[in-house]
Amino acid sequence: MTRTVLIVEDNPGIAQLVRMHVEDLNCKTVVCDRGDTGLARFRQGGIDLVVLDLMLPGLDGLSVCREIRSQPGYIPVLMLTAKSSELDRVLGLEMGADDYLIKPFSVAELSARVKALFRRVDAMASSPAPATPDQPIECEGLAIDPVRRRVQFNGVEVELTAREFDLLWHFARHPGRVFSRMQLLDTVWGYNHDGYEHTVNTHINRLRGKIEQDPANPRFIQTVWGVGYRFRD
């Protein structure tokens, strides 16, 4: 099945580079050089993945990503940024981006990220529907509803990105089990490559900031020093 990738990038050289190598993955491409026109094309439908620059004319990438996530259905978003600060990466993830690449990036890394996002979509589509809906999990004021993909803490709604929810649900389904960063990358993100462990650290820190009363002393997602992380028993 040929997929269609929407590339929203105002730098012609980078847009051409991304287009060429995405098409090498047997994908069709649509290229837009403005955020507003990119969003308009996305709304027309038929897009399987969005490669989205952070800094765009017309409408910035964060706003475009937020609008994409407000639409029904799930389309993965890979954000591109020339900035190296953690704040910019976190803002992109907060708006619902699934992953990010910092310019300049290698062709191999671009291809790996794109293929990983497609594997994740395929895994979600091929997962058999359970005979009965997954039961919500409650633990000391933390309530996770996998059907509605909603989380509450002490009765207050917690806003999570799609990846944050997947990470929390994975932990909560396996209380007490320790997962290494590489295992989490493989299971939750869909890829397992050296050097990407910082992605896990960033998501866990942000997740703790949303569900823990004291993120410095977490009750739910606990660090097992030298090994990884676990959800409390």
C-alpha cells in the first residue's frame, strides 16, 4: 500500500531532501511551504504522515500540530526543528508531535523515524479488537481509561499527548515490571536504536510532571537505578 506523506517545510533544499528520501520508501509526497496551506491540505484528507517544520510562515508548526491533533483520527506527526533547546522539543511534544528531528539530520535517521512511525500505525491497525473493552485502571487517585484514552488524578482531568498516554498505559498494565529505555523505545515508540534514550527520559519527566504530586519523588513511575523504570506495584 502506497502511503502519502505531507511535508510542510519552507526551506526548498530541506523540503526536496525529505521528499526524495521519503519517496525512496515507496511513499507519495505533497509539499507545502507555509503552515496555513499545509494545514488546509491536511484537512482535505488522504494523508498518512506529516513531516512538519517548527518555524513556518503563515502559521507556525506548533499551531499546525495542535490543529492536526484536534481533528478526528490519528495521523503521526514528525516535527523538524533547527533549534536545539529542550524547551522547543518539549513544546512540540506537548502539541501532540509523535517524534522530532533536529536539523541538520542524517538521511538514515530520517528514514528510521519515518519507518518507525509507519510500523506503529500498522501495529495499531492490525491489533485485534478485544472481546470486551479494556478495563480502566485505578491506583491511589490515578484513573486511566484506555477506551476513552482519558486520565484523571484525584478527579481532575489530566491532558496527555498520544505518546504520553501510550507510555503511561504500558506501565500501568505491567505494575512492578522494570523496563529499560531501549525496551520502552521498542514497545511504545516502535523503534530501538542507540542514542534515542533521551526521548524516553523527556517523556517520563513530562509525564511525571502531570501525574505526580511531587515529580522529584514519584509514586507511580519509579526509577530503578542502572536498569530503567517501573510502575508501582
